[in-house]
Amino acid sequence: MAKYVFPKIGLASGLLAATLLAGCSVGPDFHALAAPAGAAFAAGSLATRTTSAPGPDGGAQQFVQGMDIPGQWWRLFGSPSLDALINQALAANPTLAAAQASLRVAEENVLAQQGSFFPSIGLDVSDSQNMTPTRALTPVAASGKPAYSLFTGKVTVSYAPDVFGLNRRTVESYAAQADNQRYQLEASYLTLTSNVVMAAVQEAGLRAEIAAQQDVIDADRQLLQIITHQVAVGEIARAALLQQQAMLAQAQEMLPPLQKQLAAEDDALKALAGGFPNDPLTGFDLLTLHLPQDLPLSLPSRLVAQRPDILAASANMHAVSAQIGIAIANRLPQFPLSAAFGTSPNAIANAFTPYNQFYEIVGGLSAPIFQGGTLLHRERAAKAQFDAAAAQYRQTVISAFQNVGDVLRALQSDADTLRAAETAEAAASQSLAIARGDLQQGAIAYEAVLNAEQIYQSTHLALVQADVARFTDTVALFQALGGGWWNRRNVSGVATTAVSRSNNG
């Protein structure tokens, strides 16, 4: 038997040469799109500050151009109870946990696909018992015995040089998908924190509405006592008493729906925090919430680089762009390489003797010749998918600019509405107090008091709602501008991979 020497240098040189050939990646190279030229948040100039009102939350808010958003922007509302609730939600909300798990899946897929850059090495070991048919053949074993053992061990190495960038584009697509999941996680984080703050404000507003309605009920009861006395002494007709009883019943009728909404809002807050309806919850009050006076106003160019939904749409474009390169590479030849080195002795002790060793080296070429147009149409489909992703990206940017513009205008209107509501409520309160005094003195008819009471009820409720709207639209501004996620630590729950960092950079 001839002696064979395994050509290690030759194989290494071949693999090195194949690796050097792997520097070309077919298909388009993705470049993130810049902010749309000339895009702004409003057709005209925006005011730099809102109007002010005399109430506790009536201070003017000013828009600071280029002001950065803190990573924990909700702390600007000055409520330790709100901070604690958000921390609980971040730790226990299942939606956020699911988004974190989806990111880990995407990152592991990137690392798994990176394995295609390296050779695959396998080990195959077998043991067989054999017998030679002595009537027909001479025994195969050197001992001359018909029964013999055969031990075979083989190490295989296979490698597919990435000549046209098929693996590169595949890893690129997976990395872009991981970026998409990362920004979706940031969007989930922002949505969760914004929803908690808005729900807390809504709950505080409902408590204020309930308190206001309870004040109305108490005032109606006092007025009913006055009218009951006047009817008893014959100063006014009994019809006024019946009308006031109806007014009191109507005021009491409006209280249960508000209490129902408050209970539902409490349950919503507990669910956002990952809890159940029977869990305890600290109630919120508008008086314990501080309305931020300085509000950020990002440059339009920065909005494109900060909003998670825009970044997720851009990452989706990147992933689809890489799919075009994959489709093109699948139409080009592949050059698989494989090598095997092993031994096949009839006794384990002879495993390393030269005459029991063998090797094989195989270089191949595979190329599609005719696939019925399948590969061509897949490439065209990938290009069409990129066009769709690009259109979705543009729509996301347009919606983001619209969102910010709407919120900025809303904040201006909220301040004007609050100022008018403060004035109306103060005037209605004074008018009602005067009317009640005059009625008690018998100076005016009951109908005038009734009209003044109805006006006061509507203005008082409008004042509470205007106050709540100012808080909620302030939250909406922080959300619309991206929520400052770039100023806090990663929320994925796992370390960022090198692939992700390089892809982001």
C-alpha cells in the first residue's frame, strides 16, 4: 500500500485564496436616508412659548430649540409615585418582556448566521464486524481469518468561499432585522412609559372631576334646603322645590359614570404595571403633578435620527436591501470545498500507522443553469419589496412630522383653552355665589339661580378637562420627539453584540 502525506500547506493556501476572493458582495449597498429637505413641523413660524393662566398649572410653557430629552423624561412631572409606578411597569410589563425576547432571538440569529464565515468541521467514527465469504474470496484480513473488525475514524472539513457575498448579505440582513427589533423594543419602551404617564394623568383628572361633581351635589343639597324652607314659609312655589330635587338627582346621576371610568383607569394602570385588579395602587392627583415649563423642540433633521419608529422603518429597508444581494448571489456560481482525513485500521492500536490513513480533497462548482425563471423573479420580487419598504419609510417620516406638528399646535391651543376656562369658571363661580345669596334674601327668582348653577357646572368641568389636556399633550410631545431613549442604558436585557454595534455605527 502506498504512503500518502496529508498536504496541510496546500489546503491552507487554497482556503486562504478562497477567502481573499470573498471580498465582493453583489447587490446594492444600503445607505440610510437623510431627513427630507425643507421639511418642518408647521407651515409658518411656531411661537416660542404658550400663553399663561392664573391657576396652579397655568404657567407658560416655552419651547427650547435643540433641547435634549432626558432618558427618564417622566421625572420632569415631579411625582415620586409616578416614578415608582413606571419602574414597576418596566420590570413587570409582559409586552416589554416579549419585545426583549424578540430582540434576543434576532441577535442570536445574527450570531448563528456568522458561523457561515468559518469552515465546518465534523467527526465520524464507526466500528464494524465483518466476515469474508471463504468459498468465494480469500480472507480480507491480514491474519487470514474470515472474521475481522474495522475501525474507521474521519475528520471532515467543508467550506464555501463567499465569493459573491451571499453569506455577507445574509448576515447583513439578519443584523438589520436585529436593529429593527431593537428599535421596536425602544418603541415599546416609549409607548409603555407614555401610556403610564397618560393613564396617571387621566386618573388624576377623573378624581378632579369626581371631586367637582361632589361639590356640585353638595351645593345642590344646600340649595334644596334653602328652597324647602322658602316653600314651607310660602315665599316661593312648590314647583321650584320639585325642580331643585330634579337638579340634585341629575347631579347625582352624573357621579357613577365618572366613578366607573376611574375604576377602569385604575385597572388599566395596574395592567400596564404588570399587575391585577386586586393589586394596591397609589392614586394620583393633579395637584401632585408638576407641569414642565421648558419643553424640548428637536430640529427636524434630528427627528429622523431619534424616533424609534423611523429608525425601525430604516432598518427594515436595510434588511430588504440585503435581500436583493442574496437574490442576485443565488443566481451566481458557488465554489464549495471539502476535505477529509481519517484512518481505517482493523485494530485501534494501528489507528495511526501510515498504511491505515487516508485523505480526500474535493473542490467543486455549482451553478444554476435553468430554474424556470424562479431565481430571476425572486430577484425582481426583492427589488419590489425594497420599493414597498422605502414607501413605508417615507410614510412613517411624514406621519412623524405630522404628529409633532399636531402636538405643538395642541399645546398652544391647550394653554389658550385653559386661560379661557379659568376666566369662565371664576366668573361663573362668582355669579352663582351672588345668585344664591340673592335667592336667600328673596331678591331674585329661583330660575336665575338655576341658570347660574348650570353655567358654573359646565365651566368647572371644562376647567378640569383643559388642565388634563395640557398634561396629556405635554406627554404626547415627549413621545412624539422620541422619548430620549438615546440618553439611557440599553433596555434589551442582554449585552449589545459587536455586529449590532458595527451595524449601528
